[in-house]
Amino acid sequence: MNRLPYWENDLDFEVSDLFPYDMDWRPVSVNSFYGDKMVGLAQGALALGSEFIYVSGLGSGIAGTMTWDGDPEGMAGFSLGFTLMFGYSPAMEEVVSDVLEEGEESGDSALIAGVTECIFRSSSVPRGARKIIMMATPLPLKDEDGFIDDLLSAMGRHCSVDNLIPYYAEKFGFRRSSVPYETDDVMDLRIATVLHSFEMNETRHVVGPPPDVSMPPIFDFRLSLG
């Protein structure tokens, strides 16, 4: 069952012309420039079959495996809100959903999250499309460091974690797939589409949130760096 809604709006992410999109030889250690927590996010995401793509926040700054002069929507500067992006995997979807639910129960989380498609471009030329998980809020998080700590802890506790994946990805390279929605089972998608066509609370409870929900408006206030 899908834990997060599908957003019908696609994202664009501009990466450097020199960025090794198809084969990345340092998908973990490249984040050492941004601190130990960013390295932890990269390791934890790979261990769950995902990838730490991007983060932007007042506490974290701009970081992520794909931030070699890269920025979603080609925007410069830094955001007053908070944005975090991972490559999609069912395990990562479970982790993100659980962490956000815990935050809602404690009243500490203002984040919204969803699954969407992201097109990666260099000089406006498409280099690949990925299914991603995105969390965002237009406002600064009350405890950004605490949220990242909770996320790291939840990633390490998940039953699907395989710490050999980041080791081998760093040692032998990490090949990105260019096929969007490669993690979806076609038959499952067809069944979900049929069930969602019935306006019944029972089917909503079974199959989760409806697909193709419009992405909530995120007012992104950015300050130019020059």
C-alpha cells in the first residue's frame, strides 16, 4: 500500500554539465563536505535502496549527492523553508511516512511529503528521470537537527536496511537508472487505479491515498547569493 500520495506535478532539477549522472563514483563521500549527518543520510538512503538527492534548510544549508552546482527548478540562493529529496524506494517511503506521523502526533512537524517524478537536466538538456520522495515546508523547521537525527535513527532501524550497499556503491560506483517509476509493479498500479475509481471509504482505507494529487503550494522564499 502506498504510504505517501502521488503528486501530479513534475519537478526539474538542474545539475552541472560535469556531474557524473549515469555512474557516480563517490555517492557517499561527496557529502563529507557538508558534515557527518549528510554522510549519514547518504549511507542510510543507499542502504534502503534509495538515494540522498538534495536538502535545503537554514540549518543544513544546501547539500546532497546531486548538488554539484545543482538546484531544483534552477533556483539560486537558499530557502527560508526546508526541502529534502530522496530517490524512491518502498522502504524509504515507509521510513519517511513513519517519521512524519510521529512528528504530527507530537505537534513538531510542519512538513508535507509526497511521491513525484523529477527530471534531471544539464543546460536544459534532460539527462534522466527519477521517481522521488520529497518533503517540504515553506517555513523553517523548529528543530531541523532533531528531525534529521530522528530520520537517521528510523533509517537505521528499518528491517530492510543493508549496509553493504553504500559500501559497494562507494567502492565500485553507483549506477543510476534512467527509467522513471522503475520501482512500480504495473499490475499493482492497474489494480490500484480500478480500486480508486470506487468512491468507497473501505477501498480508500485499503489502497491508501489517491494517486495524482496536486502538489500543495509551497511558497519558497529565497535570498540571492549575488
